[in-house]
Amino acid sequence: MTEIVTDKTLEEYEAFIASHPKGHFMQSSLWAKQKPDWNWVAIVKRDGSGKIVGSMAMLIRKLPGIPYTLMYCCRGPVCDLNDYDTILDLIEGAKALAQSFRSYCIKLDPDILSHRTDIRDLLVSVGFRLLDDAKNFEGVQPRYVFRLDVQGKTEDDLMMHFSSKTRYNIRLAMRKGVEVRVVNEEGLDDFSRLMIETGVRDNFVTRPKSYFASMLKNLGEHARLYMAYYEGIPIAGTLAIHFGDKVWYLYGASSNSYRNLMPNYLLQWNMIKWALEKGCRIYDFRGVSGDLSEDNPLYGLYRFKRGFNGDFCEFLGEFDYVVNPVIYTAVGVGRKVMNYIMKKKYMWKNRGKAWKEKEPTQETE
């Protein structure tokens, strides 16, 4: 049996996911504040003594024009992965919620690594379908990430763990006078401008300034905006989140200019040091492509993150439990069309805002 989290049990729920090894900021009610167009509902299971042993938080969004919703559980469930009974009870609780909210689909992308084929088979056995392999960020969340074990490490330990090229580039940035500061709200104008520049350069759609502003407000002390400066000029920035025993690198932006000063390496190093300060277990670099061929346009991102010598991790992937097949098919087709149109409009609108000049990138000693 499961129960729905209420105002009375919310603090207990938050303490559970913050302390659990599988806890994730996207399972927190804090993240729900960042998604005001979605309803947030969490369920928990308790053991015989009344202690929470498992949880799943769902974001639920109504489709425009029709009386159906999408239910999305990001990086849940949070529980002992060997406790199949708890996993199954949480799924049954989610299915009951889907009926209440007229959800056409329950989407699940758990924080479970790909070698746990037993969990994959368990989900399939209760009606979930594993979506096609997503190599290049086709899913809602990245299927492939780099994670760095920082537990019990010192700064010297980690620096020596990095590749020689990465150590060199961190020190180069410091030697050349790049300065990294935690700026938060006062740096949003510069960060937003650099995000547009990065999106146009690398051909992806970015979030507006208002989204990053609300993230800093909603997550409070859990979020930090870092900016790198050279002679007072903002040249790169990152946004990181700390929750429980992890720090995540969530967004990054950089100018087309000054890339030879290696500000992105120094930004990563500062976020890793935040993880150390917080006594974290993991620093998560987030997504890379699963296609590791050197001719892949995303290979440079993989090479950059690989230099910090974290663990290359593949998650099980994205699962859908289809409640209404007709609506599911129609929404899937419509989403592909809309994503294509939105990307084309974005690139057309912002192409003139990006700085065009480029300087060579120094990546070797």
C-alpha cells in the first residue's frame, strides 16, 4: 500500500529523498516550483514501523484542448533497488493516480544504471515499454552521463585524478587571469546572453532568462550560478544544483571569444569544489552522447567531460506505460512537428544575437 504525500508529511518526505542514495533534486517538491504548469504529486510506501522505505514523485500536466494528462516521474523511484515489492507497490500507486488524473501515459526515466536488467524486466512485466535507444539526447533526460566519485577525496586527490590535459587547462585558465565567481541573480543578464550565443553556435534551443531566474529563486541555497570573467568581461557561465549527496552541472554557456583561455575547465573545477565543501558522494557532469564515434558532432562534449576521469554511466532509459494508445500516438506525432517548428523559429530569431567571431580552442599542452 502507498499513500499520497500531504502538507503534514512533506517535510518527512523531503528528508527521506535528501538522505537516500537514490535521491534526486527532480524528485523534490522544490523542483515542482520550477514547473508551475504541472501538478506535483508524490507517493510513499512505509514499512511495518511506519518508516518511509520508498517514494515516487510525479509531475502531471494537462494536454491543451482535451481532457487528458501526461504523468512524468523523473529519476524515480527512490528506494532500495533490490526491494522489488516496494517498486511494484509504488508503480501500482502511480497507476491509480493515472486513473484519477486521466493520464494517457505514465513516463518513467529512473536513476538506474543499464546493468540492472532485472529492473528493466520488472518494469516490462507490469506493462511498461522501453523506448528506442536514445544516443544523442533524444529523451527528456540524458541517458548517458559522466559521474565523478568525490566522497572522501581532497582537492589534490581529484586534481591528480584528472587527465594531464584537463589539469593543464584548469591551471592555464588560472594562470591567464580567468576569475570565477558565484554571482546568482546579478549575473543572469550575462548568462542568458551567453546561453543564446551557445545555442546558436551549437544548434540547440535554450531557456529564457526568466527560467534561470525562477530556478535560482525556487531552489534557493541549492542552486548556484557561476560566471567566469577575463579582465572584467563575462566569458562563460554554469548553473549547478546541490541536493542530498550530489551536485549536478545543469547548464553551461560560453562566448565564441576567449575560448582559448579554457574558462569551462575552471568553472567545472569550482563546481566540483562545491561538491567537496558539501561533503557529497557524487559530482554529476550530466549528459553526453552515447555515440562515441569521433565524427559525431557531440564527441567534443564527451571528450571534455571524459578528461575529468569520471565514470561513464548509462541509465536504463525511458519507459512509457500507455493508458490510452490513441492519444499516445497522436501526441507523439504532434510533439515531433512542434519541436521541429520551435527549433527553426528559435534559430531564425536569435541568429543575429550571437557573437560571430571565433578564436582557436587550446586543448593540448
